[in-house]
Amino acid sequence: MLAILGGTALPVLCLTTLAPLAVARVLACLAARVEHLPEVVQATILEVFYGREVPWWADAVAERSAVPRRTVDRWMARSGLKGIAAILDVAPLARAWSPLVEAHAPHPDGAARLGYRPARMLAAHARRIVGASPAFLGTRLTADTFSAWLAAHALRD
């Protein structure tokens, strides 16, 4: 799977070695499905995980890829993924592991850095997707378990 970032094609393996732990593990779990997508969609998904900001709306992600959202979702369904909305559920939480668990940032600070306003939105999001609040991410869930839950959320049953 190749990602085109900044005009340069880079193997995802190179990118994941530079990524936060949970992001790299989630993408590793999804890689077999994502590699069947067109490169423009692959690049857009990687931008969601690695970009400066995670967009909050699936239509904005589809617009970035210059492909209609329904087309992106159909391609993702054929690849065994739920769709771009599920990726948008997973990406900000995967990015939350590093500041909240590895850097021990206070929950409100980590939530603000990730774009959650108010901070309780991060707690609600984490409870809905992985069944634990951000305060318990490092204690109730290991990085592997957390990443597996996130990947499972993005995969079609």
C-alpha cells in the first residue's frame, strides 16, 4: 500500500514507524483491507490518521479525495471496511493514545489538542467505541487491545 503525502509516494510501513503507537497498530490491522482501495482514497485515509487535524464530517473527507462520498463508501464496503464515517470515529481516538497514555497529558488538555470541545465529548466517544473513558485507557486497555477495538470498529462484520 502506498500513500502519497506531500507529493512523495512512501510505503505505509515507513510512515507507521514514525507514527504514534496506536495509530500504527490500527493501520496495520486495516492495511490488508485498505490496500484494495484506489490510491487517492488510501492517501485520504492516511491523511485522516496523520494529518494536522481530523475532519469531523465524512463529506469533507470525500471532498478531499475528489471522489463522491457514496463512491468512497462503496469502495470501502467492497474492501471489508464500514465506510469513511467509521474511519472518522477511529482516527481521533487512535491519535488520543499518545498524548493521554504515553505523555500522561490531563484529559482536558489532550481532548483540546485533539479537537474535542468540550472535553467530555472525548470521554463519550471513547466509551462508545472502546468501552472505557480516557482516564482508563492505559490501565484497563493495553495499546494492543485498544488498537484491536478501534480496528474492529472500522471493519465490516
